[in-house]
Amino acid sequence: MVLLANVGTTFVGARDDLKAIYHKLGDVGIQISHLQADGAFDFGYSTCGIKLGPPGTMGSDGVPMAQGITLSKAMGSVVSGEVIAYSPGNELAPLEWTVDPRIIFERWLYSQAYPTADCEVLLRYCQDSTSRLEKSLRRIGVITKRHPRAIIVVL
């Protein structure tokens, strides 16, 4: 089974409990063959304890190791996207790094340019757009999964 885990979002900071999910799936006989962790905005600052490693292995903290992570930043920070994957035989070290001062400046600048009320309007707009997308996909028979407040539709 491929597990796509959410490790932070731009708007709500949601984070899947990887330890609990891994153990609950194991309790019902489901083995994860690939763990892909999407860090969205949060991975722009830190890996949130996620480490790369072989399928089925655990870090020293008991959190399953991911075989790939997706990094992306938006909403005032550098807009970018990057996928980093575990490579057998060429294991990567944990990806902790120091915060680039430009990120702090960009976040401050963004907070000055866009008041909280404007960000809330933007979030509602994105949620409405996502709802329309989900309804359209379901209408043509595509099965989707989505939290009502999320701006991501899983196919």
C-alpha cells in the first residue's frame, strides 16, 4: 500500500500522526510499501522529524521513515516545489537545515501586504474552488476524498 501523508499545510497546519496510522494499518494486516510525505508550507522551514529511509523502517523516535517527501512553499514565501526520494544504497541524511533569513523577511513582508481578513477571503475562495472541482469530478464518476475545509482533492 502507498501511504500519502500530510505533514503540514499552508493554511491550517494539519499533520497526520504517522506513528498511529502505521500501527493501525499494521493491526489490520496492511503493510505500507511506500510512504510519501507532503510537507507543503511546513517543510519550507524544517522536515518536522520526517526522515528518508527504506520501506518499513522506523526512525529512532518510532516514526516510520518516508521513501519520498514533497516540499513546496507559497503564500508569501518562495514558490517552489521539489520531490526528494530515498535511494537504496545511497541513503540521504535527515534533511534539517537552518532557516534562510529571506524566508523570514518574505513572511514579514507578506503579512504587511495582506491582512488576515484578506487571507481568510482567499482561503474561502480556494475552498469553494476545490468544492466545485470535487463535485465536477464526482459527477463524471471520479472517486475523490477530501476534508471539507481542505484545498486539496485526493483522487
